[in-house]
Amino acid sequence: MLNEVLDALAPGWVGSLIGLIGIAAAGGTYVLSRQRSIISYRTRGVRLLGHAESKLPDEVNVQYRGKDIPRLTRSVVVLWNDGEKTISGSDIVQEDPIRVDVGVDSSIVACTLLRSTRPVLKASCQQSTQDAQTATISFSFLDSNDGLVVEILHTGKERYPTVKGTIRGIPQGPRNRGRVLSQKPPSTSIPFLRSRRTLALVFIILGFLVSAAGTLLPLFDLPTAIAKTTAPKYALIIAGALYAGLGCLLFWVLRRRYPRALHTEELE
């Protein structure tokens, strides 16, 4: 039996396969055991009133809580612990706190905490008393995938604010992971296409059916001229693969890139 085992392990590809398995196992062990300190954020914004490059006409007077405003922009910020290590609120440098900056020539009129993953985080958002264009974010701690969602109403032109601040152990500061993409496609009269994910699924199913039709094409009773060539078969298979690939790409783009517990209707 020992000789049979040695004979089975003799081919060169067996050693290569064992080496690849070892590399994959080492990579998996590293990913599962790594400990990083990362805080990330994503943003979403919409103009509620006025234009980006111009103020409201002089004939129009809009007030918010008794104050005249030239425009009104609504920005939503999702902030979460994107690493494995716990981030303590005491590690936030007081001279450079975590804050949302809506840009120059703007003023925050309201700041609201929409959601946090757990009440014990004691997350909060408050308008800065020293700078009208920033709102300060605070929390007791953030475990991995803990986070919060804040809504900022401001008069700025920029819909997508930035998050700034310094946390001990995270010299790079908050990482901007981009915008939160809407899951809803443009308005359509077809009920089952009112979700971008459903649309992606339709592309995948259509691609599978087209590829299957190309694979089964030789089984059909086709004219001799068509049956002798493989061009239609491969054309259908390639077209189906492209449709399915487009659907998979749409799924990848639309994937929720922040903790599921932080999802709210304001992010749709």
C-alpha cells in the first residue's frame, strides 16, 4: 500500500497542486487572522432647493428655522469601522475631531443621526459652534462593522461632503469609499424592472437562455447551409455570455458596500 501511495504522489503535478493548496491556505489564514484599524465612509446627496451655481431669484425668499437660505442640499454620510480592531472614541484627537465638512461658502442648518448599529455606541452628530460648515461626529467605540448614518442639511453647492479628523492608530484618517448608488432605476411602467438588482437578474437569465440556445442549436432541424457552420452557435454563446457578464457586473457595482445594519430608506 505504501508503494501505491508513493506512486500516486510521484507525478510532478501532484507536488505543484500541494504547493498551490499551501499558498491558498496561507493566504486564507492571513485574511482571517489580520487585525487592521480602518474607518471608512460613503456619501449620498441631493439638491432639495435652488441651483448649484446660482442662488434663488431675488423674488423668492426661503427660510429655514427663521434664517434666509440661498439653496438647500441634503447629504447623507455612512461612517463605519471597516477593519477588525475596535476603534475607541477616546482615541479621537480633540484638536482634530471626526467631522463632516460640507465645503466652503456653505452653512449647515441641521444635523441628524439617522441610525447606528447599536445604541451602546452612543453615537451622535452635532453642529460645530466654531465652524458653520462642519458637524462633529462622536461615539463611545466602534467594533468591526459598527457604524452610524447621519443626515446633513446645508446650503452648500457640493452634494457630497468629506469626513475629516484624526484617530490615534489610524494615521490615514477616514477613507472615502465613494458614493452610495441608488438601487432604483429610472422610472418605468414595467413593475418587475423597478429595481436595478432585478434588472441585473433579468440580464443574467437572458444571457443564460441565449447561451443555452446556442449550445442546443445543433439539435434543431436546420437548413444544411446553416447546420454545417458553427458561427451561429458560437455567436449565440458569446452573446449570452456578454449579457450574463453585464448582469454580474451590475450586481457587483450595486453591491452594498457598507454594513447591512446601516441601510436606511434615505440611502435608496
